[in-house]
Amino acid sequence: MPLDLDFSPANGYGADHLPMAVIREAHGVAGRVVTRIDDTVIDLARLAEMGVDLGFDIADNSGTHVDVLHADNLNALLAKGHEAMANLRGRLGEIITNSFGAKRYASALRPLATVEFMLPIAIKNYVDFYSSLQHATNLGRLFRPEGDPLTPNWRHLPIGYHGRSSTVAVSDTPVGRPSGLRLIEGRPVFGPSLRLDIEAEVGFVIGKDSQLGSRIGTREFFDYVAGVVLVNDWSARDIQGFEYQPLGPFLGKSFLTSISAWLTPIEALARARTKPVTQDPIPAEYLLDPDPWSLDIELAIELNGTVISRPPFASTYWTPGQQLAHQTVNGANVCIGDLFASGTISGERSDQFGSLIELTSGGVQPLSLPDQTSRVFLEDGDAVTIRASAPSLAGGRLSMGEVRGIVVGPSQ
């Protein structure tokens, strides 16, 4: 019996969104590229098998005629470029609007709850930024209570670091509590982190290679970025606090970064563009954008089913275009599938902070939860979900794919 696609776009997955993901083949390891309408997954690989015209050549760009829809990741599809993605989205919109309920398409439809997701992109390089003024200020006040909360360089460039791409994992990957050296009563002690934290972020996925030695300007952002994912950059604050001087994040960050299974195409966020934060002082010329913009993305952090914060992405000081320009200004190249993330997003109000270390004032003011428990940092068994929405092309709001994780105890 065919699935009914009389869907309600109220959940943020209408025909104007059409996010992309990769699901695992039944009884196998190969992947298939899919999209979704409401809670129905549409198998694009199956549509191609049925001879449905999807508006673009499904062979990859290398000339080897590898089908980009029968793939373990989205990289080859993203490499087809924005024109192919626009054609695919347009054709899918026509099919869904006109005839997708017909029996002939039933074999391409699957209930959302029945599929297993794979990591949507093969990530060669991962960069994490520190772009929220409020977050940087909050942490500066905690770490340097007697001094300026911002370091002297903070307002002049988007601070970032190169993370570990091999530990970026798809949503619902268990979160093993990392171990390392922590200061206990003034001396370093090895053991599991006691200050395991979350970081609510937005990530941007590269869909076009650049040349080593070249720069990408702020106005070229949409030439290179294919889509957006949600990110939880799990952090062990005690391990990080002991190790990070003078070189910065290492083991306190590299154990796991979770991203959503669904990639929202950048085309779907055209109506989410909004005016960015005013920057003072005026940044260096390579960071200037003749048409400055940010994105109106509203995040929500849930801890064990309770919303504990609602960070606004539009409040970030450094924009995605500036982040991309900065990471290539020295001639570093980007590759298809590269991921760069915003860093923790925090608004001005305490109910807009994007990490527990901020929400609990460094672990001294516990959060009270509806089940009569409290938290300063994450405990084993805790479940964290980050969701987000943004203005959609049709005038409502789209829902970005959530990113979830459950703390399962010390990693072995």
C-alpha cells in the first residue's frame, strides 16, 4: 500500500525545504541519497532506478559515471554544483506537488522511523570558530575575572582552530565520556571528565574545491558553501582547562563532534538572510562584505526533553562569509565536504546561552529540571538534542535536522 503524502508542512519539512541525507542499505553497508517531506523519506536513488527525471545528470563529475545517488555520502552530489541542486529541487517540487501520491512512486517512500542514517558528508577538514561575542565574553569573565573578558585580537579576526575530522559523527552516535588529565585540588589527576559540556553550533559544508594558494572572498560564500548542518561540539571542560594553554583546544574537544543527519541546502535558506551584528572596529579589508548578512536561525537546546536554552544564530559577531574568507586568506584551500562551524552560539539573555558552563555560571548555579533533578554538567544517561528553525521560502519556517546524543559513560 503506498504511503500517503498529504503532508502538513507545519513540522518544517515541506517542499520548499528538501534537506538531503544518506541512509544505509538494508542488510548492507552501502548508502542511498534521500530527502524528506514531513516524516516520509524519499529515496532519490530509487527514483533514479525507476527512470524518473531528476533534472540533472546523476553521473559524477569525474567522467567515471559513478551514480552520485547510490553513495555513502553527499560529496559527489554536492560537487555537481548549485545549478544541479536547483534543478533537482525544482524537479522534486514538481513531482511532489503534482503526483507523488501515485502508486508508481510507492517503492521510493519510507517512513522516517524505519531508516538508519549515515554520516552525510565525508569530512576531510574540520574548522571550529569562536564567533559569538556573548559566548566569548561569558567565558572570559569566568576564566579572567580580573581582566578584560575578550583577548586583544578577538574583535579583529574570527578566532578558530582546526579540529579532528575523524571524530565528527552523525546524530545519535553515543557520547562516551572522555578521560584525560584534570586538576583536582591543585594537582593533575587522570580520569573521566567530570565537567562534560555541550556547545550548540551551526555548521557549513563546502561543495566546491578551491586552489591552494588562493583566497576566497566574503562575496564568494555562496559559490563554495552547499549546505548547513547543526553541530554539537561536545566539550570536556576540565580536560580542556588544564591542557589549552598555550596552544588551545585538543583532547578536551577531539573525542566527538556530532552533526545532524540532514543537510539543509543553502538554497533553502534564501529567506533566512538577515542583517548581521554591527562590528566595531571595522575589520580588515579581506573581511569586509559589500552586502553583509547573517542567518535568522533560532536554535533550541533540550536536556532530557526539557528546553534549557534558545540561542539565536543571528547574534553571532563574525558571519559565515567572514569565517570562510578568514580560513583561506593565508592561501589554505578548502575541499568538497569540508566542515566549518560557528562555535558556541549565545545570545545576550541567560536563556539564550549555548553551553552548560554559561548556563550554570561555571558550574556553581545548577539548572533545575522538571523531574526534580539538577545539573551543572552532563551525567551518564543524559540525552541532549539541539533543534533549529529558520524562515522558509514559502513564508513559514523550516526545521533543520536535529542533532542528538546520549552520554553512555567513560570511553574505554
